[in-house]
Amino acid sequence: MSSPTAVVCAYSSVGTAALEGLLEAGVEVKALYTYAQGADELWFTPPATVAEAHSIPVHLAPAFNEDSVYEAIRAQQPDFLFSFYFREMIQARFLELPRLGAFNLHGSLLPRYRGRAPLNWVLVKGETETGISLHAMTPKPDDGHIAAQARLPIAWDETALSLTEKAAIAGRSLVRDAVPGLVDGSTQLINQKTLGPSTYFGGRKPADSRLDFTMTALEAFNQVRAVADPWPNAFLETLAGTVKVAWALPSAEPCPPGRFRLTQEGLLLGFVDGALRLHVLRAGTRRVERPTEQAELLRGLGLLEG
């Protein structure tokens, strides 16, 4: 019996892990469509590296839905089309090409947290659990019946990076284990409507990471950890410019909302019901970790008295 074949559209560390899971399941990948790795994305191994190691043709896809790509995939007659953290919505005509179906891997427990950046949004919203879902693709985003899901617990100090690493590990095994049932037709697809109401969150804009002093300390902490390194970080807008809060933890010490206070514990930033202790600040290209140096930086910006 010949191996099932697939065309894969993938990016990110989760995309890399899912591609590895597909190969471990014995799928012959005819082609990978992906993106060039950005200078700020060097923290993960891109799917192209795995593809090249397995002699899989790699195509950079700034415009995947072009007629030339459609004709190329149609000529390959793949059994599957997989989308693993791909950035483009794939047109309906592509979904009709694979013999055994087109499937997408999404970073949430669908039907909750449809849309972009689900792993960041669940942290912003203070969730204690999320997951990943492999589902049949339709022309609608994150729609279609569920083939497999895995649950992921969220630690109280989870960051976007640590949660992404969890999703990558889970995604690799989820895809690997799902392939046999998709090939022989034994997988029972589950209608998302039977799993509860859906929620949707759009792509995150820079303004979504702004810290607001009407936030509670917990809300501010959730904002910080949702975009901690290597993401662009939560930030404060001040008259002296932007100050990024790369990392901070809740503190029991009091601090007036919107004010900085240097204590024995470290530098505090006050919110409506409490404070964060600041561990790492950024101003421009400068990264500051020591409380005394943070205080010096803030005094220089006119943000801290004394």
C-alpha cells in the first residue's frame, strides 16, 4: 500500500512540529508552502528547514491563492491539504483538490477563540486552559468539523512563548496520531456546533498591548505575559515616549495607580487595585533589569521622583 500524500502550508514553531508529526505518520509531503523567516523570528526552527532535510520542495508563498499555485497542486493530486499556522485564508477551490480532505491546525479548543493569535488572547483573557484543534477546512475561518483536539493547561505565569512550546509539542503528536484515522476513514468528525458557542478574536494590533492604569494588576500582568519576549512586549505611553514592560510579576506591596515607586522589593508600577513589580524594562534599544538602573532610567524620563 502506498503512503498517503499531502501538500502542506505551514509556518511558526507549531507549523514545524506539525510537519514533523505528519512525516512521522508516514505521509509523503509533495510540497511545502511557507514564508521567509523574519529577523525577529529566529527563535524557532522554520518548517522549511525540516522540509529541506527531507528533500521536500519548498515554495515561499506571499500569494498562495494564485492560479499558478492552484494548477501546481491540482497536478500533484494530493490525498490531503494541511494548513499548520499558515497566514493566508485558503480559497475554497483549493479545498476541493485533495482526495481525503483539507485540514487546519488551530491553536485553541474550537469553537472558542476562533481567529488570529489565539494563544496570545487566551493569556490576555486570563484563561486557565486552552488547546489545539485539527479541523476540516471550509471557506469560513476556523470553521468545519473537528477531527482531533488536545487540551493544554495554562500555568499562572505562562507566557506566549511557553504556551506556544506546549502547543508545538501537542500539535506534533496530535497530527501524527490523527493521520491513520483520516486515511482509513475511521475518524468520526465532530460538528463544532455541538461543542458550545463560538468566540472570535481578530489579529492583534500594536495598540492591543498598551497598559492602561484603569486595569487591575492581574489584567496588566496578563497583558505583559501575553506579549513577553520574543513578542514585542506590553508598553506604557508617556510624555517622554514609550516604555516597554518586558516582564513583571504581581506584588503585594501598595503603589498608587499610574505611579512608579522604588521599594526594597524592587520598582513597582501601580494599577487600580494593586501593583506589578517590574523585572525588565525597555526604552528604545536599552534593556534594563536592575531596579536601581530602572529607577535611573525613569528619573531621566521624568517618570519617577526622588
